[in-house]
Amino acid sequence: MTPQEAVIQISFGQSKTDSFLPKRADLRAAAAEVPPTTLPGRAPVPVAVTNEWGQLVSRVAAIHAFQERLIDAGLGDSYEAAHARLAVTCLAAARSRREMISKGRLPPLPAASEAAADSSYLETVRRLCEGLENVVSSYANTDDRQKQRIHRLWKNDPRP
């Protein structure tokens, strides 16, 4: 039987190695950060980007809450939880990028490139949200009990 996890340790020559187990990801800590509702950074931010940012923050906040429910239900290692985590992480990366630019730790790109980069970050988050929403919504009419349970968690239905 194949184990769910395996640890491989490689050493070279005569080096001595200590036995170790990798740290398990703290799923709740990974889910902890919900990005702020404003886009810090250079002004002015195009209205379309600001509007899309606000919409994405709302979507990701809902996805973050879904991820928390998955963790609470013992499904923190599921595909759906990982997908939710990725959406949260990508929005946090977009926010961090804007913060780094505003604090001078990341030089801004030329205007056209900066707009393209902003658009790319937001488009990535949008597609991640859309993909998760579509997948979990498709579970509404399935016979698979696990997927039904995940769909109920998505809808915030407390039934097990």
C-alpha cells in the first residue's frame, strides 16, 4: 500500500544526517490572512482596477470563510481547500506587491507595464475564484457524498 506521505532525505559523501519529519502545514495559519479592502500604493489607481479589487476582496473573503469551514470539517487537505488557499494567497501577493511599490522596496514598472502587471495579478485571482466557484457549484447534483458535503459547506449549510 502506498503511504499518503513519504519523506526522502538525500546526503552526499560521508555527511551525517539526523532523522527528521517535515513540518505539516498549519492550514489555519495559511488561511489566516484576508487581504484589506483597499489597494495601497501609487495613486491614482484606475477606477476599473479599484472596482475589480473590491469585488475580488469580497469573493476571496467568502472563499476564505469556506476554507475555514473545510478545515473545521476535517477537509483542510482537500483539493477544494488547497484551491481556496491559492486564491487567498494570490490576492495577498497582489496586495504585497502594491505595498512594496508604495514603500519603495519594489521599483515601479513603466506605466503600461505596471497596468499590465496589475491586470495580470487581478486576472489570476479572478480566474482562481471563478474556477473554485464553478467546481464546487457543480457538486450540487452529484451522488458523491464527499462532494455533497463540500457543496453544503460552500453554501454554509451546517448539516454534516
